[in-house]
Amino acid sequence: MTVWSKGRVAYHDRMTRSPSQGGRPRRSGIVADDPRGDILKAAAELFAARGFGSTRMDAIAERAGLGQSSLYYWFRSKDEILRGIMNQNRVSLEAARVLSQRDEAAAVRLYIVLYQDVVQMCTAPLNFYDLEEAAKKQPEVFGDFQDDYDELSARLRSIIEEGVASGEFIEVSPEEFARTALSLNEGSQYRFHASGQSRDDLDGYADAAARTSLRAVMSDVDGLVDVQEAARRGIAGFRSRL
């Protein structure tokens, strides 16, 4: 995910608190490892099942196993929770926006965006397909979802066009490739969750998806290892800021 300006220092600290800090204890008395993430997941599930307007803050707290006071410690309203859910779905888009202003090779930029896209979906509070379905049913609530997806697709197409023009990539339809690469990523995140994988397995899933897409489009696949190494340096930089 991204460091957004929050206006108040206390609120920023609360939103960027490390999971290891725990925050406040659950009703059981056990301190949660990631209470903010648990809240977002619980809220996303309830929003998808009941609708945004019909979901109360106390229901979110109960689903997350927290008292209401603990819930309000992290989020002041449902709107803030919804914003948190949507922001977690913008990691790859934010990467694509930043990379559009930098001069890395097209292959390196493509790898970074695709890698971040898998990481984003595998760590998001709601399965991508469930979030997409919720966006279709409640466009007034999740209206940004489709706009973000369309922009990500457009930025991927732009990278492909640049790569084709420079000779890095074979002649390929940018629209077709972007659609296929994103579909591969979506399938990867589904399999990640369905197989019960842990965060320790996340890098392997993200790398495999990005590497597979790159291999399909690169003019010189022998250069893939160098692209991966350069991209990983770029990913490390994004981890410090996203």
C-alpha cells in the first residue's frame, strides 16, 4: 500500500502503526497482531454481504473481535474504513503512476507493477473477485474501484507500447497483453488464498506471475534475470514508501 497525508499527526501515527505494536487488546484480552488489518477485513466482508449503508460500526467491531472503543481508536467512521479498504487496492496503481515519471527500462517497470499487483491482492482485506462483485452491486460506495482498475490497465498498456517502440518487447497488442497479465495476477491471488498460503509464500507467487508475463513479451528472454535484479532494487525502494 501508500503514505497519504492525514492532516493530524496523531491520526497519521495511528494509521501507520507497525503491526508488531499491536494496539489495543481484543475482547478476549489477547493483543491482536494487526488490529487495523483485521478491522479492514471484517468491514470489507460486511460491506460486501450487507451493503455499506446497512453495516454498523458495532457490527464491524464484533466481527473483528474488538470493542467499539478499540475500533474508534483506529477509525473514526465507516467512511475512513472504506477509504482504507480502497487505498489498499491502489498499491500497483501508485507504483505505475510513479514509474511513469522515471526512466527505467520498460521491462523493469512492467515487472515492478505486476509484482506489486499480486502482493496487493494477496494482502488486501477482501478477495479481489469479492471486491469486484461488491463494486458492481454498490457502485455508489466502491465507485473508485473500476476507475482505478481502468487506469492501471491504461498505464500497463503505455508501458507495453514504450517497450515495443524501444525493441524491448515483441510486437503485441498492448490491450490484449494488459488484460491477460492482469487476469494471470488475479488468478494467482485466488490460488494463493484458496491454497491457504502464508506471507512467506507471497514473494514466490508475485515473482512467478511477473516473470511469466515478462517472458511472454520480452524480445530477449536471456535478459530476464537482469531485469528481475533491477526490478527488485526498485521494489525495495517502493516498500519503503508504499
